[in-house]
Amino acid sequence: MKARKVSQALRMITGLLNETGTTMLAINQIRDSIGSYGGGITTPGGHAIKHHAILRMFITQAKWKDRDDGQLMNIHVNKNHAGPKGIKTTVHIDTARVWKGLPPINPVLETVALAIEKKLLHRAGSWYKWTPESEENLAQGFDRLVTYFETNQEEYEKLEGMVYVKPEEKEENE
């Protein structure tokens, strides 16, 4: 019954959302289905929201209390009419930033994590460097590395330029 009502409401709202150019965000909780074989997950609204969605993401908790405040969340794009689907990423959501009036995702932290993943920053013991051969250490530990790039804007812009290179820029540089 609930799924039928959700489907009817979404059909009525879809036209109005398109006319006004409004984006609607629906958060649906997954529940374990009792006594089922296979996946065994269900949503209270049935498949209505899945059908009407333009972008559907599956967000799960990767690690609780990764740092002082917040957690690591896995995000998987299941359906995307605006771009590629099947993209997976892990994001650190910091709840302490919300209380300070900042967005919960720290862009500097995510850029530094991407740089380490792409091997643009190198780790030697607990120290981080630009290259393995360099004598100069940037910071000791991940948290201090993030603080280093938050305080040194020029160095952060240099790192950002290395991490977020567009494909056409990469071809021109080679």
C-alpha cells in the first residue's frame, strides 16, 4: 500500500518539479527482509523511488569514528542519467565541521587523500614528501599534512593542480 501511494505522489510531483527546475532529494532507508533468500534487502517505498530517480546512490558506512569526529562512508552510484554509473568512492564526513558552519566534507582532506592514492605525495615512515628522493619533509602524519596544506595556500594550489588535471591538459603537457 505504501509503495502504491509513493508511486502516485511521485507521478503527480514529477511534472511540477520539471516546470520549476527544482531538484528533489529522497532519502530511503534499506531494511532487511525477513525470511527471504538472496539479497534480502527492501525499502519501505518499494521500487517507486528507484524508478523515478535520475541519480541513485548507495551509501554505506565504511568505518565508524575514523578520526576524532565523523566516519568514512562508501558511496556507489547505482543509477545515473546524467553521467556514468558504477562509480565508487570513499569520503570522510566530519560532523565537527558542521557545528563550525562548514560543509561536512573537507575538500583539502579529500585532495590530500587523492594525491596519496595517485602517488603524488610519498610516505617515508610517518613523514610525507613530494618525491621519495626529496630531503624536505612536508609533515609528520596525515592530520598534520592536511593542516599543512590548509595553512599554505600556494602549496595547496600546486597540489590541486596536480591532482585535478583534465584529460585535454594532460595531452598538451606531454
